[in-house]
Amino acid sequence: MGIRIGILGYGNLGRGVECAVKQTNDMELKAVFTRRDPSSVNILTKGVNVYKADDILSHKDEIDVLIICGGSATDLPSMTPKYAKDFNVIDSFDTHAKIPDHFANVDAQAKAGNKIAMISVGWDPGMFSLNRAYANAILPEGKDYTFWGKGVSQGHSDAIRRIDGVLDARQYTVPVESAVEAVRSGSDPELTTRQKHTRECFVVAAEGADKAKIEKEIVTMPNYFADYDTTVHFISQEELDRDHKGIPHGGMVIRSGVTGWEKENRHIIEYKLTLDSNPEFTSSILLAYARAAYRMSGEGMSGCKTVFDVPVSYMLDMSSEDMRTHLL
């Protein structure tokens, strides 16, 4: 029997976790929990039941790690602390500024229940965080740059869809290539938000809607588009469905640093991701850390953890000898 995985929430991320479990040898999907009517949720794994989220505690002895697949805005701040007392949990909380508060709330509950809780697991925060940490440790004299995209921003797409007269929309975050090349050159440019990324929007407007008004609402939207050069394209629903149905993403973390007595030698560290499916890639990271959480819990550890607290050996389904032979 493998590590028993429970999924709470069966949207894009939950489906991604289910697919990722299929590609492991040491895990099995035990149950899916949903706030919808369970009879309306059709999962891919044969023989696994879907339950109401309200019934989750009655299954706590059947699950080794619960992966919470909710949104960072409203779901995870309440759900992760709520379940951290009774389950080893993983989440992908990605509101960077609120991570310290979320950590404190989750840590108290996980310690009270003697469980492991892993928060902010994904690619940023997550893999990008680790690469920033490694690069800072190696090149303490230097500067960090993070670029996101080209990829679909689900939060920004949703913000456009909420505008009156908009039927559907996709928004892409696009790094400015000249800014990326300036960083790679080692010139350590000072870059504003507008200089680093542009935003490209594909919008399906309702028949008779005021497109000029919609475009103005988009490009002036505070916290989303106002600080960026934003392009709006109006297209048909058929074009959107045909050309923009995927959820690709990616990005890069770059550190430019110096060594030498007189700081005469320059070095560039770059970590880059190109993703066909943002939720499926994020789900694969969540599972790697679920393996780590299971092992850490088995060793008697408890409390909230982040990617900084996990040895990479805990994440791999591999013996230490095999790691040394094949990976070192």
C-alpha cells in the first residue's frame, strides 16, 4: 500500500493532482472531497469515492496526506488551518505578502494536532523560492530578478470576466524581452513593473457591448493592469475556445552576482520553466512535497513547513544509494 492521498477540491488543480498520483509508484488516491454535490463530480480514477467536504473528518484515519486544492484569496487562509490539526496537509498559497500570517495560523493548528503542514508549495512560491535561496547563498553579492510568462494568469482573466459586458476572457503575462536580455547581460538594470512585463488580453464581448468602455476598464484596473502596458484584443468565443483553451505558463529566476577580490568576475544563475499546463505542473510539485510531509510526520516532526525546510531526499521516491549513483 502506498502513501494514501486525499484531494480537497476538484477543479483544475485537483484534477492535476489526480493525474500526478497516477505517475507515482508509491502513492494511491484514497478519496476526493468537494463542496459540490458529490454525484455531480466525475473523477478519472476507478474505484475511488467522492465525498462531501463536510464529511472529511470521518475519513481522517484513511488519509496520510490531504492536498488542499483551493484558491489563495478566500479558500486557503481558512481551509488550511482548519484541517491542519487533523491531517498532514499541503497547500499552494501564493499571496506572497500574506505568507507570514498564513504560516503562523497554520503552524499553531498543526502543532496542536501533532501534524505536518506544508504551505506555499508550487513554482512561485516554491521552486522559484528555492532557486532564489540557492543563488543568494552562492552569490551573496548580487541582485535577483523574477520574470513570469508567457502564460495565462487565471486571476487576471477572472478579473476581466467580472467586467460588465464581458462573456469570457484570457489574459497573458508576457516578459519584456529587452528587459530579460539586459539582466542576462549582467548590467544589473533597475526595472520598473511596467518595464518587466506586458499584459495581453483576449476578450469575448457580449453583443452590443461598449468595447471602448470595456477596454478602458481593463487598462485602468488598479492592482491588475494599471501599472502595465496592456493590449486588448476582442475576439469571438469560437476563437477563444480554439486558440486559448489551455493554461500554459512559465517564467525564470535570474541572479546576477560577482566574485573576486575586486568583484571583477560576474556570474549569472538562471532557472527557467516552460509549462504546457500550470495546474498540472503545480500539482506535481504538491505531490513531491506530500511525500516529504509523510516522511517528516513519520519521523515525529510537526508544525508548519515551507520548501526551505525540506531536504530534497525526502521528496524523491528513491533510495539514498540510488540518488548518489544516478543523480549526484
